[in-house]
Amino acid sequence: MLAKITVADYMSKRLVTLTKDTNVIDAIKKLLDHKITSAPVIDSKGHLVGMFSEKDGMKVFLESVYNQSMSGKVGEYMTTEAISVDATSSIVDLAEKFQKSPIRSFPVFQDGEFVGVISRVDVLKALVAI
């Protein structure tokens, strides 16, 4: 039964997004306020240009300790080489991908277009829903 479930069935479509110009402290507050581990960074046309995650926030934290400054923009810290998944992929294949990767969420594409984000929590929701 799980093998028939696709990424699209459980991905988040209503997203908290950031831009490259978002202040990093505001970005971290958004992650915390929405209880999410990462947020897509989009351009003015809605295209994905990167992901900003808790791990990127750790870079901000460490830099603020060493440089006594908590300034900067998301574009300076975000991951630009985000690994993505296809919306039609099996959630079982995705679970295997999560198992082999430290990444906690992936951007989702369908027909070359950015359509959502799926996290480890989403995969677990699929498991308990059957």
C-alpha cells in the first residue's frame, strides 16, 4: 500500500518562503515560528533559488559568535545546490533517500516546476495514515 503513495500525496504546498534579501535573523525567526526545519528561497518569479535550513542557521550562529555580529542576508547562507525530488516519485523511494541523507526536507518539482516541499515528518504521516 505504501508503495503506491507518491511524494505529491504528502508534500506541503502552502509554504513559508524566503528571498535572498531576507535578513537571516528574520529567516531564523520564521523557521522557529512555523516549527519548520527549512524554507525555500524563491526569486521574484517564484522560482526556487535555494533552501535555508536550520543547518544554515547554525552558520549564522557561529559567525555571530566569532564576529560579534548577527547581520546578513539569506542569500549569503542558503544552500544553492538543493537536492530535489519529483512529485511523482514513490514515498518509499523518498524514505530510502532520507535514510541515506542528513537532509531533513527536499524541494519538490513536477514537470520542471517547483511545487512544494516534503520532509521526514511528511513521510511518517504517510506511514501512520494507512
